[in-house]
Amino acid sequence: MISRWGPYTNMRMMTSSGPIVIDHAQGVYVWDESGKKYLDAHAGLWLANVGYGRAEIHEAIGKQAEKLSWFSSFGGFANRPSLDLAERLQALFAPDNMATVFFSNDGSEAVETALKLSREYWKLMGKPGKTKLIGRQYAYHGVTMGALSVAGITPNRRLFEPLLADARHAPAPYRNHCTFHPGDSQCTMACARELERIIQFEGPDTVAAFIAEPVQAAGGVIFPPADYLAQVRSICQQYDVLFISDEVVTGFGRLGEWSGSRYYHIQPDMMTFAKGITSGYLPLGATAVSAPIFEVFLKNSQDRGPEFRHGNTYSGHPLACAAALANIDVIEKEDLLSRAQEQGRYLNEQLQKLMREFPEEIVDAQCEGLLGRVELYPHDGQAAGTQGEKVSEHMKAQGVIVRPVGDVLTLSPPLIITRQEIDEIIFALHETLAGLKAAR
């Protein structure tokens, strides 16, 4: 019997081969227990933004642990790192219209918090019928039941249904696989108008919130058309629907900005964070809320009871908050936002060269900041959706870790990556594609 049941893992395969056990890491590299070295071109899981082995973050965690390792933040208690981090985040995301922060443990909980806030907000506003939540096809918002209900990756949802009854889904702005036009024709922005149609059909007086990742990462790194997010934000404002921006992947420099919302020039009502907030050094989630929403909760305080009956045991954990503060220091000190822009341009250039060299292998290759995708044509009689895993396994054998999503390879290397290290990724991909082509 296997003692550890892994997340999103085929455990039957583990009985024969076992997992790759990562032993240590430094910079953009990880080593397994056999001593094999891998360039982690996916930053763990979209999150090791400042890279591995940062002494500054280790020291911040250790120093805080010596003083206070944990105490509950319920019922009027707090710890200094959580207060300092909240002020830091408020300042960082004030340009995105954020005013206050509610801490949790990960991205799923951050999304769950935002969904619950949106429903309670409309009840406090005297509009209790506004309960419906709209997500999108291909969206990944987490694994808790509320987050999963607005998510749109069908295999992740199917075995846990029925989910929340009041969740709806709009089409994704997936230019290569658009619901409304062939991939080679001009975008008509019909997906944005479809959101409006759904709101009109359901009734604006029944819709609480629309949630969207600026870039749909786990769905295959789906980059939206330039004006898409601005259009859906405008639609939400027109129909009095809250806009939640899920920044769990796009926050903290991944696109070369502090947030995906800022990258695409929108101001949401709420934002959710995790992953890059600590670069994975400790678990932490956060839900940022605009001033108008927070003020409604404050104005409706009843006696001494909480305005929001929600929270997690480890909300605002002092060690995680200390890690986040040190992580933000590194991002600012080393100007990793500019670095992500610069290195992202270089990575994009190399991906474009590969696409020109292998036009029969690559459908699409691009990146924005240090978030990228390489979509592959299925070959050798393989079913659609299997080529990504095949190519990623060949690259892993060469010592480069990428993440497959169907026929798409997704890339999100640490923001500290160098051109030489990007060249290692490109070389491994080139050799893999050349080998597969020659074998046909």
C-alpha cells in the first residue's frame, strides 16, 4: 500500500516507477535524490518567482520563528508581520484600486474568500437576489467547492458534481480555439459579448460577480486579445456585477508587472493572490478588496460581531507573512519586474525562431513576461491532447522541467533566469522536436 497519495497524480503508475524525489534546489535548478539536475522551467508550479535557496527569505522565517512562530488572528488578535504585509500589499496594489487584504493559506482559499465576500456584499447592499457567479471555460480557480464551481476545466469538475447551483460559465478568449470563429480568422470579441448575453439572460439583478484570470494559466496559458479584459470589465460595471481578478499566477512579477490587472490596464473590485506572494517558501493566500466594498461591510457592523463570518485557522500566519515581506524585498531590490520583461522578450524571440524552424510541429509559441506557451500538433496517430506530455517527458530526460496541458507546453521559469539558462530550455525543446521529427 502506498502511504502518500499525491495531488493530481496517477498513483497506479507510482507503484512501479515511484515519484521523482526532489532533494535540494538553488537558483533555477533542482536536484533529485539520485543527483540528477533539472532546470525548473515551471518555477515549481508557477510560483518560485525569486528562485530557490534565497538566504534572505530563510533568515526572515528563522528570525520570526524565534520571536513568534504562530498565534491565532481571530477575534481581534494579530501579529506584526501580517499587519506589515497588509500595509505593504495595500501600497503595492493601490494602483489596482485595492484598499485592504484578507489572508488565507493558498489560492483556492483566496478565491473562496472572494466569492463569499461578493455574495455577502450584495446582501448588505439590499440586493439578496444577486447570488450567481460567472466563471469561464478553461479557468482554474482552485479545488475547494466554490472555486471549483466557477472553474472551467471539465475533467477537474466532473467527478465532484453537483457543484454550486448558481455558477455559470462564459467562453474563454482562446484565439487558437475560439468558440465563435476559426483560429485563422480575425477576432470579433464575441466572447466578451457572450458574457453580456449571459448576464442579460440570467438577469443582472441575480448576478453577484464575474471572476477571471488575466491569463488562463492552467488552461494552457491563454493570452486574451488586447482589449478583452477592458471590455468585460466595462460590461461588469454596466450591469453592476463585481469583477474578481484571479492573480494567483499573474501576481508578483510574472508578466513584468505587479499584477495582471495592471498589465492589461483594468481596475477590478477584488483580487486574489498566492504562489508568487512568497515564491513558495511558505503557503499564503490573500484576497484584496477595494475601498467601496470594504466600507459597506464596516457600515453594516452589528454590535460586536464580525462583519465577515469567515476565516482560516492560519490566516495571516506570521512565518508566511515574514516570508512574503522578504520575498517582496527581493523582487524590488533586484528589479525583477524589469528583468521579467527583458528576459521574457528574449524567451519570446527564441520561441518564435523555433516555430519558424518547426512549422509542422508547433501550432503557436509565445510568451508575455515570463509566462509562455508552446502548442504542438499531434503526430504519429496520437489523439489530440497527448503531445504535450510526450514532449515534456523527453525534455525531462534532458534535464528540463516544463508542464504539459494537453498539446500545450507551459513555461513559467523563475524571474531570475538568465539568457544562458533560457538557451538551455530552448536547446532541450529543439533537440526533442528534432528527434521526434526524425523518428517519423
